[in-house]
Amino acid sequence: MIRGISDTRLVGREGKTENTVVDVGGVLVGGPDIVVMAGPCSVESEEQLLATAIAVKRAGAKILRGGAFKPRTSPYSFRGLREEGLKLLAEARRATGLPVVTEAMDTRHLDAVCAHADMIQIGSRSMQNYALLEEVGKLRVPVLLKRGFSATIEEFLLAAEYIASGGNGRIVLCERGIRTFETSTRNTLDLSALPLLKRWTHLPVIVDPSHGTGLWWLVPHMARAAVAVGADGLLIEVHVNPQAALSDGEQSLRPETFERMMNDIGPMAHAMGRGW
Ligand code: PEP
Ligand code: MN
């Protein structure tokens, strides 16, 4: 029973002992294997995306991430290559065979995103965009729903319920850190949300330690910790040249660091009884 939570009749754990497994272009999220989604924060160019995609695949990532529509705090920051970015993602998918996840910030982006990607990301800032949740609920495309940075776990689950109540149950939840008084890190990664969510919902839950910390060197530590508390997967920002990144360079791993992180997580995944 979720303390005080009113109505999570579809995404709630009650009456459903089996975990939901979401098929993302043939990759199963929420099954025995821990799934890593990795790639640049923003798609910047063909060379940048392809080089990163090849590197993350070699290191063991199963899904390619990359932002084409970027929600930026300042309107003067790089806001993404938009449709051109989606085309590059589809090209990287053809080249590597990796399914693709990318963000839709608006209902107007959905047709284009669905035409080029295997999974729609709903970003932290959009978790309470109920019009967007409703439209995504009408689709039958997998959704990566990120926790709002000021959202309680109850609000997070009810946002997922919006999508599910429209008929789309293909939802993967993502803990990506919340805003607290702490300023040493970009956000405070709420790892207690993992066992809580696992208790309260049958949906798969992954962790994004990149946005959760904002610091590249903290990412491998928190990725290991995420696996230890039961994450079904990880979302990791990787860039071939973080210093030159047009967004989130300070939290992006170089391919070599990503590869080392992937090698280090194996024993933790196995200790948790998960495939890797
Ligand atoms: C992202 O994944 O690049 C992103 C913008 O994440 P969030 O919505 O969690 O801030
Ligand atoms: Mn980012």
C-alpha cells in the first residue's frame, strides 16, 4: 500500500506481482539484464554522434541516447539541432544497430520523434506537462519518464499513471536527482527512491547519475550505487570531447572513462543477481 497515494490503479504494485518489461527496439528494460542507455547530452554533429555511438556500443551500452530538442535554462544556450538531430540519431541507429531514445518537449515534436526514435524521453521539466503526458498516453511507443526535479515520488507515479491511463503502459521511470539545499552537486540523487519505487510500482526504474550529480567523476560511483539499490538500468552522458560539448560537458564521461565504469559495474550487477 502506498502511504497516502490515492489512485495508481494501473502503475501501482497492488494486485500485480510480475514486473513490467518494456521492449525498446528489441532491448528489454526491466528484465533480468541491467540496460545501459548512453550517448551525448545533445546531438551536435554527425561525427560527434557517430563516434560516441560506436564507443558506447563497444563498451556495452544497449541503447543510444541523444537530445535533439533540448530544454535549456537560458534561451540563449544551444537548444538542439531539432529535426536535423533526429535524422542524425536515425542514421546512428542504422550504423550501430542501437535503438534510440530522445526527448520530446512538446506535443508538436511527437510525430517527428516517433518517426526517428524507438523511445520518447519526457524530461524532468516536462514531467508535469499533462497535455504531453496525455498525447504520449495515446501512443504505443515506449516512454522514458524522468522525475521532475521538484516532484515527490507520489507525483512521479501519478504522472506515469497519466500515460498508462491513456492506454500506453510501456513506461520506464528514471530517477535523475531532485533539487535540495545542497549546491556541491547539481541535484541530489535520491537513491532511496529506487527501493521505494520498486515496492510501489511494477514499472522498470533506471537511474541517471549524470544529471543526478552534474560532475563526471561522481558518475561511476553513483552508477555502482544505483545498481546496488536495484536499478534496472542507467542513463549516462558520454561525449568524445566533453570540454567542447555544447551542453552538460562537465557531467559527461569520456569514452575511456565510460568503458572503465562499465567494466567496474559488472561484479556489482552479478552480486545483485542481474545479467550484465
Ligand atoms: C537530458 O537527459 O539531457 C535532460 C535534459 O535531462 P533532465 O530532463 O533530467 O534534466
Ligand atoms: Mn543533459
